[in-house]
Amino acid sequence: MKKKILLIGCGGHTKVCVDVILGTEKFNIAGVICKNKKGIFNIPHIGMDKDLKFNLPKIISKNAIISKSSEINSGTIVMDRAVIHQDVKVGSNCIINTGAIIEHDVKIGDNSHISTGAIVNGGVKIGDNVFVGSGSVIVNDVKIKSNSFIKAGTLIKKSI
């Protein structure tokens, strides 16, 4: 029996999440929580943020490659064609977006977003609340402090 899941938000990223969630064949989408009372697709709008009390599952696309030695915490979504290699630790409530590559021994803090096509090389440590823009590359063993914003296409060669 499939678990029921609620989605928070009705924007473009939610639309992509719907495809990944349905593709896992593990969940039925019971509804969306957002300001737009029309919802998205044919998924019913069932409330606003203030109405929520919930547990957040981790969602992993069947089209992602995930090492068995990696650890991915609750609330995180791993999108299509993302690659997560050996001994990676991904915090809670993260987005590992389409085509992102996370190499060995990387640690990613909570609430961080690794955007489409970003490459995080081995041994990198990323703090909490970090945004890594599309197509960015972070070289080996770099440390990214919490609350950092890395714009799309950036090459990071030293700790920030």
C-alpha cells in the first residue's frame, strides 16, 4: 500500500517534484499546501502553511544513482539523474537537483540546495542553508560555510 504525501508549494519546482514522486511509485499525493487555491495539475488544494503538522519523508528518484554507503536524511529530495557517491552525508530538507553530482566523502548540512548540474567534488563540507547554483563546481576538500549563496556557473577553488 502506498503512503499518502502532501506537497508544500505550487510553483515550478513542485511540478517537477510531482513527476519524481509519482515515478517512485511509493506515494499517493493527497494534496498541496500553498497560497494558490487552484493547486497544481489535478491535485487538490487542502490548506495553507499554518495548517501543517507532519513528518517529512526522503524522496529519491528511481533515475538517481545513490551509493549504499551514503546517508540521506528526512525531508530531502534527490531528483532525476543526480549521482551521490560513497560515504556522502546529506542533511535534512535538502534538494539535490537534476543532474547534480556529489562525489565521495561529502557532507551537506540541513536545508541546502545543490542545483541542476552542479558538481561537488570529494571531501567537500557544505554547511546549513547553502544554495549552490546550477553548473557550479566545488573542488576537492573545500569548506562552504552556512548561509552561503553560490551563483550559477561559479568555480569554487578555496573555502568560503
